[in-house]
Amino acid sequence: MASPLDDDELASDDYYSLLNVRREATQEELKAAYRRLCMLYHPDKHRDPELKRQAEHLFNLVHEAYEVLSDPQARAIYDIYGKRGLDVEGWEVVERKRTPAEIREEYERLQKEREERRLQQRTNPKGTISVGIDATDLFDRYEEDYEDMVGGGVPHVEINKMHISQSIEAPLTTKDTAILSGSLSTHNGNGGGSINLALRRVTSAKGWGEVELGAGDTHGPFLGMKIFRNLTPRFFVTAQCGLQFSSRGVRPGFTTVLARHLDKNTMGYLQWRWGIQSSMNTSIVRDTKSSHFTFAMQLGIPHTFMMMSYQYKFQDEDQTKIKGSVKSGFFGTVVEYGAERKISRHSVLGATVSVGVPQGVSLKIKLNRASQTYFFPIHLTDQLLPSAVFYATVGPLVFYLAMQQLIIRPYVRAQKEQDLEKQRESSASDIAKKKQEAEAAVLLMQESVRRIIEAEEARMGLIILNAWYGKFVTDNSRKHERAKVIDVTVPLQCLVKDSKLILTEATKSGLPGFYDPCVGEEKSLKVLYQFRGVMHQVLSGDTESLRIPKQSHRIDADT
């Protein structure tokens, strides 16, 4: 089960971590953890007014955690949506004894009602800028034509076409949406533009319909309609018809697509198009976590072809993908290969080399920045020249590596530092509060820890000698960084029971007596302990489970 905490929700709000129980903990395990902490924090056990006040606050936190986790309905909400999910207005009308799936559906309904209030302020802008570059002079030039010209030794590279498009969505009601789009294009000095307005209505949970009106100086007015419908949970159909008005008369067009889920990751499509470019197309698309495969065949006028493409997805944080495709038909044959990679939080950079007959060699560079796409197709040569293929392949790779070292990595590093600083500033007051709670908890634990140590010493059991939690600097290349750790010896000893210490798979900053000493940074727990008179030591990741004592932790076993 995924963690209920969002990135911006403090780990100390993790109720499982606070009680130090598994996410699959039974009611008996919850009761045992709750009773133990109640004995530690009960206000009546402390006479000092300040300690009594602190104990009362911590007791209430533990009680709140137990109340949520011991209630099956509240626990289901918390497991799915975290603490903030419990704060959504309307839960009081939800029937008891609902399943987690029913609770999820109810939550989404309540969230939808809240979102409707902000619906009028929302748009979904999308845009594309494409700049076509003719660089054939780099490879196809005739040297004798330039010998007598001033500056003839410099190849001529020019922009021969450009396309700009933009669209926005404006929700009118919960079911109706208006979509306004426009585009401008120019090619070798000739250009034109168009503007379109579409009105979409969601007719039911199974479908929607759309009416589109358009006008332009190249194709004339356009009137169209589109319908989408789910026929079964695994089968859907779309149908689109339109009338294009021009000086040559009215040109009707019709397109229909039938699609079916063949299995969990595979879709099959059948498309029939009638009108200006009539065709029949069938394709199979398989998309998994690690790959994407497409096979398509089309019979049509003027284009008939067969196409196959494959994309491999690396499981890294940069979401690297490599791809290749082959397309062959009456127009010739084209082979494409390329790669794309995430270069920042909102940007993806990709490059594709296209080699074909009779198209020649082209390099296509694409940058996706949020909802904007920048596309740069560079035509290198009309012939199949090995030199053009080589430079189209190696050039972008060398350029990317240089940009990665000189610009991208420094920028991403600076951005991370900036985000980390903002996170620290926004959570500074909360962290200060959690620090006070942790220090108060340590004071309240002193008497219990003294008794636990006496009992463990009597049986030569588990004694926590030293324990630190936070950021440790162990890499020599990071010696300039400062370690940020806190002493958690007392809190850990307080969790020892019957010569055992068990920590669950949850961030340890939520444990009693802990807090986060370095927000947003990687943390670990280092423990030096004694068991049966023998020294042990262990270093554990922040969200790793930990059970001690263990034979593998013996210090003399490593020497």
C-alpha cells in the first residue's frame, strides 16, 4: 500500500510511525502500542506543571492516532489520502461499514464538489511551435558554384517553414467545455492561418459529443461533429464527420475508430476514413512500464504503408527512453531512431534521426516544456550520405553531454537547492514545534528508560549506548557538507521491549522523541548498542525496517 503522506505533508503526521506499528497492524497490535505510549505520556503520572502540560499534548497526539487507526472507515480514508483526506467536508454523511473502494468513490465525489467552485477559473493551455530548417547546403553543395563568391565558403542554412498553434480550454459547466484554438503557418514565403471553436459536452459516464466550427484563409470554413462512446468496459468507438467549404465546393469527410483492450497493456484499433484522403488503418499498441510497441498497416489514397516502432523505457529518475521505427509504403521507406530524456522537472528533450528513400536524412529535435512543445526539424540532405547520418547521430549526443555538464546539471542542482530552501522555510515553524514535542517526550521518557535499562542490565539484554538520526556524510567527495544529526538514544531505548527493538517501514522522524533535523534531505539512523556484553553497530535507511539485535551487527565480526 502506498504511503498516505504527500511530499509536502510532515512525516510526523504519519500515525503508523507515531505508534511504531506496521501498516497491516491488527487491532491487538494497535492497542498494545497505544497502551504503552499512554503509560508513558499520561498526564496524571507527572506532578511538575510544565511536564504535565507537555505530557497532555503528547497524550492527545497518540490518542488521535489511535482513534483514526482503530476506526476501519477512518483508517481506510487515511491509508488512501492521508491526514488531509480526513479533513474533507462531508465525511459525516458517509455510511459506516463501507469498503475502501466505496470510500475512494465517495471521496472523489466530495472532492469534485469542491473543485466545481474553482471551475470557472481553470484553463488548459497547450501550444506548439515548429521551426523547419533547411541545412542541405552543409552536405549537398557544389564547391565550384561558390569559388568566385564572397563568403562562398560558408554553408547557407535557412529557416524555410514555421508553424505556431495554441489552444485553451474553458469549462463552462461541470459537463460543458469550450475549446478555442488557432494556428499560423508559413512555408517558403507563403503562409496562412486558421481559428477553431469546439464545444464539448459530457453526455454520460460513457461518452461525450463535440461540435466544431473553423475558418481559415487556406481551406475555408469548416463544420464538424465528433462523438465518443464506451460500448463496454473494454471497447469504445469514436466517429467524426465534417464539411469543408472552399472555392472548389463542399468536401465532406467521415472518420470512425473502433478500439478494444486486448489485454491489460494492449490496445487494438480499426480506423476507416472517407473523404479527401480515404484510407483504412489497423494498429496494435502495447504499452508497459518498460516498453512501448506499435504495429500499423494502412491502405489508402494516396498513402499505403506498413509501420513498426519500439520504445524502451529506462527505470531511472530522468525517464530516459530510446526508440526506433521502420515505415515502408508507396512513398518509400523511412527508418527512424532516437532518444528522449527528462532534463528538469517540467522539461523533456528528445532527438530523432530520420533516414529514408527518397526523403534523405533529417534530424528532429523536440523540447516539451510543461504544456508547450518546441519542434525543430532539420533537413540535412536529400541523399543517403553516411556523413550526414553520422553527424546527425553524434552531433546531438555531443551537444547534449556538453549542455548536461555546463548548463542542465548546474541548473537542476540550483533548482533543487532553491526548492529545498523553500521547503525548509515553509516548514520551519512546524519543525520547531515538532522539535519541542520531541524534547518534551525525551524528558517524559527518562524514568521509563531508567527502569528499562535496569531490567536489561540484569538479564544482559539490549542496551542502546548511542543513537543518531539525520544526515551523515560518509562520502569523501562530500566532506565540505555538514552532518545534521540528533541524539535519539533515549527514545530508542524507550522502545526496547524484552531485549528487542523493532522499527517498522516508515520514516523514523515520526517516532516518539524524534523530529526531522534536515527537511528534504536523505536521512539514516545509526545505532551503537550492547547485547550480552558484546558491542554492535548498524546504519539503517530512514524508511527501512529495523530489528535488533542481530548477529550481523556485531562489531568484532567485521574486523
